[in-house]
Amino acid sequence: MAHILVIDDDAVLRRVITLALEAAGHTVLRCENGRKGIDFLVREHTDLLITDIVMPEMDGVETVRAARQLQPHLPILAISGGGSFDPEGYLGVARVFGADAVLSKPFRPVDLVDKVTEMLAA
């Protein structure tokens, strides 16, 4: 199946996403911030990127922009719970800067797997 990079500063959510995607047969690689995620993309192949938006060091919008420059055709899924702002605002900005799809937190693992499957099939 696919190699998927998950970037999120929430360790518990990274683990939940990993378990859901591994159960669907994917290989999951994890980073806790955008800077480490972009460093990973420079060195390694990935089939899909999932990134949170509200993160320290390098936020998700910056991560989406940098990933798009490195790998123009990489499918990117942006996720956000919005922090103190509404998630749709953050996710809308992520779309403008290159995210192919968005998913608001909280989401059900099955919805994440369905979205990933759809994006990989496109």
C-alpha cells in the first residue's frame, strides 16, 4: 500500500492516525512538527502527506507550501481542530496554499481512512 507521512504535534492523535492507517495496510511515518516533516520529505519518498495546521516551529500552512515546492504532485491532506480559531478558516487557508483535501478534527478514523483511500485513487 502507500507510504504516508503524518505531521501533528499531538502524540495521541499521531498514534490514533497511525493505527487507523496501518490497519488499512499503509506504512505510516510520523513527525511532530512541520520542520521535521519537511526535512523528512527532502530525504524520503512518501505517497501522501497528512498535516495538522496549528503546530509549533512550522505551522501547517507553511508545511503545505514547502511540501508543494518539494513535491508538486504529492497529495496533501490538511487536518485541524482550529485551536482558538475556527477550523474551517485554517483549512480554507490550507487549501489556498496547496492542500488537496481537508478534514476537521475531531474525525472518525474510518472517515480519515476513506479520505486517504479517495486521495490515493485520484
